[in-house]
Amino acid sequence: MSKWRPVTSGVPRGSVLGPVLFNIFINDLDSGIKCTIRKFANDKRLCSVIDILKGRDAIQRDLNRLERWTCANLMKISKVRCKVLHMGWGYRKYKYRMGREWIEKSPEEKDLGMLVDE
């Protein structure tokens, strides 16, 4: 019988198998999510059109659902990298949180190399 040995978690960067295993692992991330979620490598975007208060509440419910998913799967979200980008003229006063931390607003974000702003 083999002996127990310590193993570090994670997959080396630059491997082909790493992203495949990661995508399989997070395949159920969007289960139950009502808003649009876009997955690209290790970046996720939660998007929704907000025209009434229910839209704002839907985003917060989905953020809560994502937070519960990460806890259940022993993963961490880099909350300092989470940003809110409001587009359009209304609803800039809405604040969102991940867990107990408020998510910072941003006037612009880079998405796949393109700068997107309000």
C-alpha cells in the first residue's frame, strides 16, 4: 500500500489540463442564477438590465447564490477584484455586496482587452 504524501492544491499555469479541469469543476456555478453570467477562464461577469427595483434585487440574490456556491465548494472569490459597473443613466445609487463586504463601483473596466465605461 502506498504511503500518504502531502499534496499542494492547484493546477500549474500554462497547462492544457488545468483550464479543462477548472471548467468542469465550475460547471454548476450558474445553477439557479437568473441574471446572465459570462465565464471566461477564471473571470466571471454577472450582468443584468435593471429597470425596476426587482432587477436590483435579482442581482443581489444571484450574488448571494454565488457566495453560497463558493463556500459549499471551498473556493474563494477575490472580493477586491469584484467591481460594479453601472451603464446608462439611472440606478447608480444601488450598492451590492458579496457576503458582508460591499462591492466597489468602478467608472470603467477592461473586458477581454477592451475598455468599457459608463
